[in-house]
Amino acid sequence: MDEDNLVSFCTFAPKDDIQPTDLFPWIGFLYTFPEYRGNKYAGMLLDYAESIATVMEREYIYISTNHDGLYEKYGFEFYKTEKDINGEDSRIYRKNLALEGQEKDRRFQNGAKWKAEIVNAARKNVDMTAYCGFSCNHCFLGEWCGGCRSVFSCCSYGTFHESGNCPNIVCCKEKKIDGCYECNELADCTKGFYKPDNDGAYACKAQALFIKKHGKEKFLQVHDNLHKAYDFKKTQEILGKSVEEGLKILEKNM
């Protein structure tokens, strides 16, 4: 930014115009406004995205483009040609981020700092209680994700769904409720995270039922208590083997 003027921008995302694909992450829409060109802003943005990807422990970062001879000067190499979402050929470039050395160390250091800035900004004034009943504040991906209610949601479950919105979020928004814990159909619900075969389905529902019964404030206090009493990453590791058992464990730690 130049005060209030947008100077240069790009996207950094798990998907771009090559779909479907197992390749990620992608840099896209890299652009600098004409009056600001010649100041190496594109290189700065590429370095920013590459540094974040390095912190994410990605081996490669990708760009889909028809430019030839542009990204090579930034360390990218032509990888292959694939069809984009419009059925047209697109050249895929990639950059190796895994090579050990000072350059990787620099990216990692910068990426850690920039990642923290993104997450902190995304979390500002945001409710950290997930729609489904989990606590985004206590998630093992919390240091990377702004929370599912933020503009920087990186929820590992949400990424499997369109626009990053899981079925629980979609349903809550359709019903115009704050979360699944406000729904009268919660006890028998099998949508989204509550699918019986889903890892953590019972733990998630137990937490939603706890919020329904005791409120968000008590819920977050219980999570703090659980993290003091147990060594775990995911709450499903300590909430037993059923919804009923999980609810009892939560209430025991109030």
C-alpha cells in the first residue's frame, strides 16, 4: 500500500485455476499498478508468499501462467502444462523451497513473523467459538488459522468444502443461528463434523451440547482447565468414546 492506494497484490491459496490437482499452495493474480512498476514489489510479494509456504513446510510453491521468461528470474522453473478450469493450456511453474541453506533460514524466520501478524490481525474482535462446537483458540492449528469465523480461516476440515465453509457453517448461516449449539436438532444431527465416521464427531457434539447447556464463557474456561490437566492436541484424544462420556468429562472439569 501507498497510504490509501493499492500498489501491488497477489493471492496465496490452496487452489488456483488448475483444478482438480494435488498441487498446492499457489500464487495467483500477481499484479503491480503501472505507476508503481520498477520498484521490485512483485519480488517482495513472491518472497512473502514463499516465506509463508516455507513455514507451512511445503516443498514447492506453484504459479499457473502463460508468461514465459518472467518467473524464471525469481527462481521458478517450468514444471508442466495442464488444462485450466476453462479448458485452456496453462504453464505451471514451481519453486523448490526445501533446499537447505541461508535462503531457506531467512524465509523461515520471516515467514514465522508474517504468519503471526496475519493470524493476530484475523483474530482481532472475532469469536473463537467454532460453529460446530470446537474452540478455535485451542485448536492444534490455532497458530496458523484465524478461526472459522475470521477472514483467514484455515480450518483443516473446512478446506475439504467449497469456499472453505464446512456443512456446519453453511447450515448455521441458513438457519441464521450463532452455532450448532443453538439448534434444536443438535442431539440427532449427522451433518458435517457430526458424521458418525468422522474423526472427533462425538467430541465435537459433546462440546456443542456443553455450550448449549452452560454457555461459551464456561466452555472456554473448561478448555483452559483441560489443557492444564492433560497433554493433548485434539480434544477427541481425551473426551472418551461417546458424546455422553465427553460431556461428562467436560462438566467434570468446570
